[in-house]
Amino acid sequence: MEPQSEETIEQVEGIDVTIADETHRILVEWIGLDPTSPQDLERIDREALRLQQMTESASGPLETQAHEQWAEANQGLTPTYWNVVQAKESAWRAAREMILAEELYPQVTPEIAARRTEFEAWADNQIEAEQDRARREHDPDRWKSLNVRPMPVAEQIVHRVWLDRQAWFQQLGRALVAQRIEDNQPVPMTAYDPVADELAEMIDEEIRRNPPEDPNLPF
């Protein structure tokens, strides 16, 4: 496959962010393109560029229509710079929404959507089965891999006890608290509970052993 020309690269870099993001999301998450494949990435870029160009073509008449409607509603007045900008932005958003609805989203056919739903249901069942197995076996380390069913009460406890801690700490904290509830072990009720310090040390130790790429992200 021939490399993209400089002109094409410049066009791709100038694509509307929403168009670029939605094209990437649909083609990767639903159609199944590989985001690590240069060929698939080029296909995504080409599709985004096509949608960008169609949006540009569709926005022109919509902008003209907006100017005509403004002039009719404000006879004798001259539109301000802000009026012109608003008309252009509104026309672009309307055109973008129309093109995505007509050209991108229909690529997710009912058959593709059904397969995705079936796969997600299967994956959820697999995860729950593994969580149940780890709980039955009382695996003491299952919280470290988040192999614990989420619990609203664990979320509330972590929010109350470790609100100021980083996202990954809180994620591990939710799993550890949920595990201890499953295993009928004590959990902290407040930040001043001695159990809070004990569990915080366990979480900090796990983070030192297996540091995340970004501790501010919960995954």
C-alpha cells in the first residue's frame, strides 16, 4: 500500500474532532478494524476524510439558509460578526449530525449489533463465572486483579474513606472492600477507622509492586 501523500496527511490532521473520534469508534468497536494495523488506520483516516468532505459540502447550503432566515427575521439590520459565526457553527453541527447519521452509523447493521450484543453477554457471563469461582475458593488476592463483583456499598465506603486518593488506588480499594464483605471480614466505616489504615497499606504495597501507567486513571 502506497504511503499517504503530504496533502492527504494535512487533510486528515484537519478533520473535525467529532468526525474523527466517531469514525474511529464505529470502525474499531463495531466493525472490528484493528487500531494497531497501519492498513486499518489508513482505512479509518480515509473514511473520516470522506465524511469530513461530505460535511463541508452539506454545511454550505445550511449556512446560506441560516443567513436567509436571519435576514428575514431581522429586516434592515446587518448581521454582526458573532451572528455570522453562530450561523456557520450551527450549520456545521447540523451537517455533521446529518452525515454521521446517514453515512457512518448505518454501517453498524442489525446483524453486527446482534453479534456485538451476544459477545458482550458471553463476556459478562465469563467474567461473573470467574468472579464466582474466585469467591468460592476464597482467593485472598483476587482484589488485586479486580476479580470481584462490584458492590454499591463498597463504592460508598471508598468514597467516604479515601476520597482524596488517586483513581487507581480507589479502584483497588473498591475491589478490596467488596472482597472483604464477601469474606465476612471487617471494612472501614470512616477514614479514622483503624481498618482503613491497614487496607490502605495493602493497597499502597500492591501499587508499589505493580505500578500502573497512570495512577490517575481507574483502569
